[in-house]
Amino acid sequence: MKFEFTNGDPITEEEALAEAASMGLHIEAFDSDRTEDTELHWHDFEVNVWLISGEASYATADGTVYEAKPGCRLKAPAGWVHQELMSPTHRMVTGTNIPRAEWTEPVKKPVVELSA
């Protein structure tokens, strides 16, 4: 499944929030850290992520690892299979095409559900 991962110049949280709002997205800004890798999974929503500070890593189903640094932007469609890798605390802004209240559980859907 096609997704976009680009590293660019660092962006402030305010700039990322404004960009997400201009795209009509449902927005959250938060700190995250991973003490262990997640299982491969997918979400039922489209997502745009702006990394504000810190570092994060993602891997695709084929094992390709993407290292995110401040200024990184990730745009992924619903159904994109990935995993979040162990990483220190990082700040990000996320924008989704549907509000959090409409996300179905579990939010991180097991890959086996895609083939069902």
C-alpha cells in the first residue's frame, strides 16, 4: 500500500497544527515513546504525521525501516500495514480523516484481519 515518508526541515508544533487544520484533518498533538516494538498492524483511518521533536522509527511489512527526525512527514492511507519501533520520547502532531471518537477498536488492527 502506497504511503509517503519525507524528511524535511524541522517544523514547529504551531506550524504543523496550522498545516493539518488547513487540510481539514482531525488533529492531536502529543508525546509518545515506545518501550518495545508494536506488532505489524493497520488502522481504519488515513493519517498524516508531523514529527516535531525527538526521533521515531517505523517498519513496513517487508521489513524496511524508516527513521523519522524532526521535520519528518508521514502520510498513510487507511489499511497501511506497519509497526512502530522502540524509540525514545518524541513529540508529534497527527491528523486523521475521521475523528478519534469514530475509530473502531482495536485501533491497531492485526494484519490477519486484512485477509479475512
